[in-house]
Amino acid sequence: MTPAPETEPTSAPATLATATRGRLLFGGDYNPEQWPEETWHEDVRLMKDAGVNSVTLGVFSWAKLEPQPGERDFGWLDRLMDLMHEAGIGVVLATPTSAPPPWMGRLHPDTLPRDADGRIEWWGGRQHFSHSSATYRRYAAAITEDLAARYASHPALTMWHINNEYCTFDHGDEAAAAFRRWLRERYGTLDALNTAWGTAFWSQGYDTWDGILPPRHAHYLNNPSQVLDFRRFTSDMLLECYLAERDIVRRHTPHLPVTTNFMPLWIGVDAWRWAEEEDVVSVDLYPDPRDRLGAQQGALVQDMTRSQARGPWMLMEQAAGPVNWRGVNHPKPRGLNRLWSLQAVARGADAVCYFQWRQSRQGAEKFHSGMVSHAGEEGRTFQEVKRIGAELRRLHEVSGTGITADVAILHDWHSWWAATQDGRLSTEADHPDVLRAWHRALWQAHLTTDFAHPEHDLGRYKLVVVPQAYALTDTAIGNLLAYVAQGGTLVCGFLTGVADQDDRVRPGGMDARLRELFGIRTLHEWWPLDAGETVECDGFRGTLWSEELEAEADETLAYKAGELDGLPAVLRNGRAWYLSTLPEPEALRGLLARIASEAGARPVLDGLPADVEAVRRGELLFLLHHGREPVTVTVPGTHHDLLTGETVTDRITLGRHGVAVLRP
């Protein structure tokens, strides 16, 4: 193994900049243990040809590293680390703990998770571990300790990647005991728990902690407050697993950053809380190439990840071509991989990576694309990857720069969890779909957005929108009121402020302070709409939802038919707006664009064609064309296009999936 040079310890916090060193990282997951060793040198040749400067090793290598309990086989990884260093390619070294070896489940069945029906999730796939299992945690700590001790000083090592896509729920006995401990710490007494859970309903009062279980399969509906706390518990237990491994590697390498990869807008972990514990916030992103709104889905996830990172972030995984989990797995058309990769950079990514480097020949993901596909180096996929690598080198100056947004979208996992209860009024009013609809309206209005938690400082934003926040704490409500009182403009969607943090419905069906803010005198009834049903309003049609309101607001748009005819659908009271329905896409875009303009929030460029996205990062202007037909974009002044080296004056033509990166 190559010896490392002596390094001075540092007390400065490790960040993504520690690993990027003034460049954009480019590469992906590398799983060379799937291939004969002679392939490794061919991989290095192709990596250098493609401009790869970073690979992630060891994500799913536990059985290779520890073939028997306590046994270690590091020789192959030593050779790989040395090979990467010799090639000038940095290594993001992963702890392999998302895929325990078969021997662990066989010898220690307590490490296997159980679902709500009590069924064991067996080995043979991945993520088959109980987050609460002391045995699993002991083995995970041991392999992490040995990896960190062995490679802490290796010159190829640039970052640590803990586990992979934390997503495991567990309803088993060890998880039940941990759940009870978590509840004791949260509530202190059974009386407090019974009050928080509303256990007077259906005779559910607990007289002993031992009587409390995870929400397992029940004859009818589970207690929604119990389910809410179980989601909180699961996020916290998975976070404990992450922190245990993070602290081990950080002890050995305090100068190197640590990350784990989020799945996009996934319900299972509170990403705001997790991001506070990461040196680098990273995400995996796989929009459907056939989805006409795939680019908007990408923009949403990128905006959310950048906001969690509060700066540059890492695209840990994307697909160079098709994935393998959709019913029909379509490839990316020519140019789309490049377009979406550069979109990530435009929205703050300092690392563009893939799963995976070389497409597997065996296993469950052999039809999931790689940077080197089954077609090899002559295939279109690898040729496009080479182009992306070359262009990222030309964009090195963007590394470390930020994005300024005038608009914030509020999102809270706890509110989402509370809103997903089985006994809700409508399954059609799905929280992620509503969130996407509001973000899409702002994205199509060419307004750059951040995401924020309802309790974050919102003072720097000219406009704050709340697509849906079913459950809000008193602190969050006070924060919204203060934002408006200090001159901010607030727009809230339906089902906001209905419940408190325990999923207890607030008197009046919406918090009284919010009703006063919006000019709502009485909220009589919620009127959810069926799938595909619409309701006529002044100048637009509403979808998903409607409400029977009495209001004393400054401005209203009314329902125009049916039971709600003449009642307010949209209200403005000073600088506070409330939408009791979801306007159809064009209407929502027009309404939010108008409100944003009145609040002083402006598009990056005026007069943009519909399919062109504009984002300003630092002093650079990114123009991304999501259409197939050429378009001309007006860009007043003279600019230098970093991708082509050409000078652009006043206008530029973008072809199919075209991109320009302009410096004034």
C-alpha cells in the first residue's frame, strides 16, 4: 500500500471544498470486485480518458472485506487504493454497512428487520439490517474502525461515505424495546404520552411502557400519533447508526469530510435534521427520461439539497442511461444526460457522479446503466460521459460559488408524516404532489427558489410559499406571523396549520392566529375533490381540494358553482395569501408570478422561452434548454460561453437539449 506523506492535523471543519480542491468532482460508484483484476487497469485508462477524478469504493463490499466473522481481507482494496492514487483519482471510501454479509443474518437473526406484519426481511438483497440491533451495530462499528485505521493516511482518500441510502424500517422486538426507550426520553411519563397520543380514543390508554409496540398490523386503523412518533423514532435510529460510523472515521481523519446519500424527497428520514450532521450533503437523483416534467423534478431535488447543504452539494448518484426498477426502463435520449448533469451544477452541485462506473454483468442491477455501458467505450453512453467530463473541467471556476434566491418554499418532514395518516380526508391530496405543483409553478415562472424549514430564519426572502403544512408547531406559526409583520409576503396552500406537533387538530380546523392572518372568520367544512374533478373559480379551475370559508379579507377570488358558489377560494389579507384549492398549473403559475412580482422577486432573465431554464450561480449564467427544437434567447450585453469559448452578444441560439454557461 502506498505510504502517505506526513500531514498536519487541522481543526478547521471539513467541507466539500476539502475534497474538490477548486474543481468539480466527476465520477461515480466503482465496484471492481465484480470484475477480474486485469479489468481494473482498463478501467483506469477509460477513467482518465473521461476526465474522472473521483470514485466511490466499497459501498457494497462487506462480504468481500469480512468473508467470515472477524476475518479481514483488505489486500484487494489496498491494490485498488494504490491504483487510484497512481492514476491521480481521488477515492470516496464507503463503509459497507448497508449490505451485511449472509453469515450475519444466518448467525445473528436479531440483525434482520421485520415489517409491520412480523415478517423477516432476509438476506439476499441489501438494507437488510435492524437499525436497533446491538449485534449489527457492533459489527458495523468494527468494520468501520478497521477501514478507518487502515486507510486514514492513504493519499488517495478524499472523503468518507457512510452506509448507503438509509431507508430501513423495523417493527421487530429489539426495535420495539428501542422505541420504548425513545418514548421515555421524549415524554418522561405515561400520562404525557397518553395525552400526546390521544389514547382516550378507542380505549388505547397505556398503563405500562412494556405495553407499547411499534405500529404493527392492526385490525383497523393504527393510532396516527403513534405512527407519527414511530416515523420520528425510525429517522432518529438510522441517524444514530450514521453518527456512530461518522464519529469513528472522523476520529481517524478529522481533516476529511463525511457524507451519506439521501434519496430524493424520501419520507423516511428528516433530512433537515440529518444535514446538520453531514460535512457534505449528497443526494441520488433519477428522474424518468420519459417524464415531461423530469427536469422540474430534478430542479426541485437540487434546490432542496442545496438548501439543506446551505451551499454546494454533491450529486452522489444519477443514471447515465436507463435504470432497472420502473415497469419500462427507457434510456436517456441523446444529450439528456449532459443537460441534467449541467442542471445540477447550475443549481449548486460541486460533484457530478453516477451509479455506477461500469455496468454490471450479473446481479439485480445488471440492466441499470453505467458510465461504461454494455456497449463499451464505443457506445453512445461513454462518448457522452467523456464530453461531460471535458466540459466540467472548463467549469472549474464555478466550484464553491453560491446561488441567491428571493423565494423560499417551506417543507417539513414531521408535517408530511402527520399528513399521511390512513384516516385522512383525501389520498388524492398527496403531500409530495402538492409540493411539486407549487415548485413547478415557480420554476416555470423562471423564479429561483430555496427550500426552508418553517422554523428557519426567513427574513432574507421576499416571498415565502407554503404548499402544504398540515402540522405546525407554535414556534413555526410564530415565525410565519413575524415574517409577515416584518414586511414579507406569505402564500399558503390548503390544509396548512390544521394540527399541532402531536397531530391534535387545532380549534376551528386551522390555528386561530393563521385564520386571523388570512382574514378567515370561519372554516366550516373541507370539501376534497375526486380524482380528475375540478371546481370553477373566478378566472381559473381548482383541483384536489376546496373549502367552505367565511372571510373578511382585502381581496378574494370566489368559487363559481356548486355548493361553494360565491364563497372565497383565494384570499389576500395584506401581505398574506391563502389558497383553499390547488389552481390548475397555468393558473397557479400566473398567480404566484404576480404575487412574486408584487413582492419584488424577479426572474433571472425576462422573456425566456418556455423550455429554457436560467439559473445564476455566482457570476455565471446557466441557460438550459429542455426542448428539442432550436430556440433563441435574449441575453443583453457581451458574454463569454465557457463551454464553447465563443463570445455571445445580446442573443444566443440553443439547439436540442442545449446548454450555455455565460460569464459577463
